[in-house]
Amino acid sequence: QVQLVESGGGLVQAGASLRLSCADTGRTFSTFAMGWFRQAPGKEREFVARISRRFGITIYGDSVKGRFTISRDDGKSTVYLQMNSLKPEDTAVYYCAADRTGSGDIYSARNYEYWGQGTQVTVAS
């Protein structure tokens, strides 16, 4: 059973930092590639970042490169998203997701089998 639980969202000023966490209550976390997506009102779900299983290879969406960092701690079954230099356009609900197969279009939400409930991030200007 995979259950992803996010935390760490909130309201911050532009330029501030936040760290999101996503914990898996199951026992198979280390076998998944993990991703973060976000969805703003009226927009499609957008790829933010991904980290592979085993070697921890990271990939980022263009809009967050150089500002966000994804990491994982398999011992704690947790994936993190460190967000620095936040902008108002980063405002969205952020979701973590698990990719069991590790193949396919890694930028597409359809490629991820398991999802957290989402955590709201609001960046005020």
C-alpha cells in the first residue's frame, strides 16, 4: 500500500524559501522514482521536478531550475522539495507523485501511479 502525505506548504512573501516534504507510509519507497507537480487555478498540472530511484538523478522544469532542489531520504521514505527565491507565479497546489515503472514520459502526470493529497503554496508579492 502506497500512501503519500505532503506537508510544508504555506503563505510566504516573494523571495522567501519553503521546504515541502512528502512521506510514504508504505515499505516500497526506495523502488519508486519520485516527482513533484503543481497546479494553479485554471491551469494544467505542471511538472516541477523528479528524482530517480537508486542514483538520485534529478530533473527540473524550466520555470524552477536554479531555484528548487529535489532530494530524497530512502531511510525516512521521504522526498523533499526545497524552494528558494519564491515568486508569485509559484503559487499553486503542490503534489508529490510516485512512478513505479521508471519509464515513459517522465514529464507527464499520467506516468505517475500514486499521488499525495496536495499542499497549498501561496507567494505574496
